[in-house]
Amino acid sequence: MTQESNALRLAECLDEPLYTTHKQMMEAAAELRRLLAENSALLEALKAMLTHMGMDEDTWNKPTFNQARAAVAKAEGENHERS
């Protein structure tokens, strides 16, 4: 089973709380923790890429850099809201 389908399966279990077992809830909690750690690692990698490669920005790749910056801003805004 892929990680994506595992996350979706667990989400579906939580959509039906009356039929969700304790084991499924524990799996969902573990999956949320794993996804949070993965998200943090990806955010740090994207920020490092922008720092190290941002000086090579030109007209051709500017939309991609802007997309990356917007994603970082959104992720950091969401992280600050939860803090």
C-alpha cells in the first residue's frame, strides 16, 4: 500500500467516527505525525533551494520561483497560525 493510499484510507475511517476503531485512530495519529515531519523536511529543502538557487532567477524561471515562494509563505503562515 502506498503512503498516499494509506493516508486516504485513514481519512476515510475518520469520516465515519462511529465505525472507527481505536487501532485506526492510532494509525491515523501516527500518519499525521509522519506527514508533519515530511512536510517540515520538504519545506526546509524548498527554502534552501530558494536561498541557493534564487540568485540564478531569470525571466524564464521566475514563475517557478514565485510559485515556490508562494508555497513557502502559505506553509509558514499556516504553521504560525497553529503555534
